[in-house]
Amino acid sequence: MPVVCVVAVLVLANLVNNWLVRGSLAYVLTCAAATVVLLVIARWDGLTRADLGLGAAALRRGLRWAPVLAGAVLAGYLLLLAVPAGRGVFQDSRAADLSAGELLWNVLVRVPLGTVLLEETAFRGVLWAMFRRRWGAAWATAGSSLLFGLWHVLPSRGLNRSNAAVGSAFGGGPADAAATVAVAVAVTAVAGVVLCEVRRRSGSLLAPAALHWAVNAFGYALAWAVSGGASPAASRA
């Protein structure tokens, strides 16, 4: 029953965030509220802070992992930018249309206190701990990663129209959206496996959270810069 309740909360949060919420503040508040509910359910299921990777020792380990993981992501992105073909990955209208203030909001508030907070608590914290206690670490990784992939069905709609590289690979029409969503689900499920492995090896929820934040936040910032958002003309617009 606790697992079913967690999945139900995530389904509701996913629907609210993708169909009802329009403003960034409402998105962050929805994610924060869902996170609190998930932690209450975890407590009901008997999970401790240590089980969730949130114990004092775990947080200290996570703080050691965080800068290394974030630095690796930034280095990888910069290498990708150095390749002409790689620049297309960063041509994304979702970042290009942001003002400087909106970019900072996304990087410093929306991503860490909305996206990362809820998704890491849910998939690498609560669900992973619940599955691991019942079926072991391998099944915990498989189950939570599959659900993480499915979590991205609604957010990936329209990805082929907003991202130049995705549109080039799959086409930009409505008929191409299904293939884009299927690939996005598969890719995020694999990403979930990587994040779960970071969680397992570090013993801390903070480590995958740092990696997740770096992928999203640096991605936003570099896409904004590539689009010309860092130019004086764009700043005045």
C-alpha cells in the first residue's frame, strides 16, 4: 500500500505540473508539497533518514561527491560545445526565450527546489528505498528507473519542436512526437539507472541530486548562452 500511495502522488503531481500549472512558482510549490507527502508516506512505511540517504553521514558523503559530479557534467558539456555538431544539442527554444532573470530563477530555484527536489526524493529516495527493502538493490534500481522514464511521458511532448537536435533526428511534426516521447522515456530510464547507481555507491541522496541539478542547470545556462541570450542585445530585449 505505501508503494501504491507513492505512485498515486507522483501521477497526480505529474498531471498537475504538466496540465494545470502555468507559472514557475506554482510548479515549485506543487513539487515541494508532493515531496512532503512522499516523506510522510516513507515514514509511515518505516523508512529512516539513513534509508533515504539523508542521514548526517550520508549528507557529508554527498557533499564530497557533489562538486566532482557537477564538474564532470560541466566539462562534458563544454567538450560537446567544442564540437560543431554538438552545438545543436543546446539549440533549445525553452532556454533561448528566457530573460536573464528567468534563467537565474530556473537554475537557482525551479530546477533545484522543484524538479530535483521532487524527482530525487521520489525515485532515488523513497521508491528506491522501498523497493530495495522488499526486493533488493537491483530490483530497486530497475523499478524506480522504469517509473522515472514513464514520469517523462508528458514533459517530453513537443520536445522535437523545441530542441533543434531532437527535431533534426526525429522530425518536427505532430506525427513525429510519439517516437520522440518513446526515446525520451528510454533515455530518462537509463539516466535513472545512472542516478540510482550514484545513489547506491555514494550512500547519499545528495550525490544524485547534485548530478541531476548539474545536468539540468548547466544545460539551461549553456543553451541560453548559445542562443545569444548572453549578448548585450539579448539582455536589453
